Amino acid sequence: MRLLPNFTLRSSVAAQFAPADRFFLRFVPLAPDLPALAQAELALEGLAPFPPAQLYWGCCVSPDRTSALVYAAHRRRFTPEETTAWETAALAVPDLLPLLGAPTSGYGLLIHAGETRLGGAAWTAGAAWPAAVHARDYGAAPTEDNRRAFAAELAAKARLADAPARFVTGTPRARREGDKLIFELADAAGAVVAATTVALADQDALDVRDRAFLDRRRRDRRRGEFIWRLFLAGGAAAALALLLELGAVTFGLLDRALHGRIAAQAPGVEKLETAHGLTSRIDELTHRRLHFFEMLAAINAPRPKSISFNRTGTSGRNTLEIEAQTGSADDVGLYETTLRAMAVLDRVEIRDLRARDGVTTFVLTVAFKPETNAGTGGAP
């Protein structure tokens, strides 16, 4: 599915239209798979009494590339004043070309009536290419008799007896539409009465000017197109660089503004951090302080009376280390069993168990579970 409209570039072409009556006009057959211009030149060498180097010549290829209209004129038929304008023109072609692509309905003759000339094309029924062309200069405005005689001559060339003739007036012009070249015949109101479309591959064969001159023009045009593309590429690169630079400046300004906002909010953040530190410290002092006496009371409750604590210390926040002695060694094992059964204790260890003179000494290490809350009256 097409998302965007199909835009086709249209532009006018500065073409010079030479009088068709000064040219020798002849249709020649072509091999579609070979270059048309080379075939037309070979055909012209056999048809014209002068070599191509002395002629202004060209050809217009049919849409199916099986035929071409070859037109040629000796260079002396054009004055230097007439050919001076050709040097700056984009094209120089006969003024008959717009009639080659405008068949009449059915069959018949399409004749362009100029101020002193008549030029026409004859069409057979259903044909996409004329059967014959003809052009004549009368030196004055053609009369009605001139028109009838011209139509009869054109019909005889095409072998179309009693073919209807349609006379049109207008000015030839040329324009480009995409890669196609279009020759038109426009009337006084600007309406197109006849048009011929030429494909890109056949456009170089149309021009009647000197081939060496055309080759130089073609090289210059290609060089100019290459330079133009380089200019466009350079412009695009410069635009991209400018865009990136603007982006960098914009991001720099945004970064500066962000740092300004951060600096403006720093005192408030510092106050929040101070308040958070105080809150954490209060929580630490309230819920996570060392509950030494609560822990000592928890393990002292099940202590047998024969066991006495000589020295008590802490290791970390949840561990007590106690040096104790007893006169009954059996009470040490009983005490250890009782402590291990307490749910608040995570670990119970008795080490350095020694007996001397009826007194047994030992070191007791108890670790309370970290999740035990001393606020309820138990160990931490």
C-alpha cells in the first residue's frame, strides 16, 4: 500500500524547433535489441547523397523500437543566424515531432497548419506509429487548395485513399516528466492537441546538431551533474554537522540547567540526609542496642544453683561469653541441654571444661537469634 503520493518532477525544456520541410524524412526498420542511433546512421548513409558529417540529422524511435523516423538536412539549408540559437538550446529537432505520438481515432491524417507551412502524419487504424509523414513550405499562408493538395499527397504516401484529414494549429514545445521527454503541440488556449513521448534511452538520438558537439555537451552535462551531486552531498553533510552541533549545544544547555537544579536542591537534600541519619541512629539506639542484661537474665533463669558466673562479656551484639564454675560436674551437661532447648538461642557452646580440687570450670558461649525482639521482655 502506497503511503505517500507519487510525485513526478515536471520541467520545461529549452528546445529549438527547426522547420520540418527542410529535412529529408524517411521511416527505416530497426532491430529492437541493437542501438537505434547506430542503425539509423547506417541507413542514412545508404539513403542520403551526402555523408552524415555534412548533415544535420537525427531520428525518433517508435514505441516498440522496430522503426524510426530518420530526418536529415544538408547544413547549407540553415543559415548561421538560424543555427546560432541552437548552441545554447537543450535540443534542436524538427517541428513535426509532436505529431508522431497522436494517432487519430480509427485512421486518418493529422496536419499541423503553420503560418507558411503544413506538416502532417498519416495513421492507419489501430497503429501506434504513423505510416507516413510529410512537410511542405508554401512561402505564404496555405490556401484551401494547398491544404487539399497536401492532404492528398500525405494520403498517397500512406496509401490511404480518401482518408479524413484533421487540421490543427498550435505551437510546439517540449517538457520533461520524470525521465521522459514529451513534445507537445499546444493551441492558443494552451490545450495540448498532439503529443509524443520519448523514453530516456532514445533521447540522445533526437538532436540534429553535430555529434561531436553533442558529445561535448553530454560530457559537460554529466560533469555538471556529478559536481551538483557532490555539492548536494556536501550540503547534506554540512546540514547534518550543523544539526549535531545544535544538538550538542542543546544537550549542553539542558545539562547545565539540570546541574543548576541539582545545586539549587542540594541544601534540601542535605537536610533530608541529615534527618534520615538521625532517624536511623534513633532506630539503632531503640531497637538494635546491646541488651546485655536481658540476655544475661534469659540464660540465668534456667541456671542450676551449683553453677556460678565468674566473668561475663559480649562478642558482637547477640553473643555472650561467660566464664563459670560449679561443684557438680553433672550440672554442666544438664545446663547445656536446657540452654539448647531455648527457642531464643541460636547456638550454645561449652569449652575449656576443667576439673580441679572438686571444682569444675568452663567457658560458656551463647548466641541469640538476631530476629528475637528484646522489647517483649526476652532476649534481643
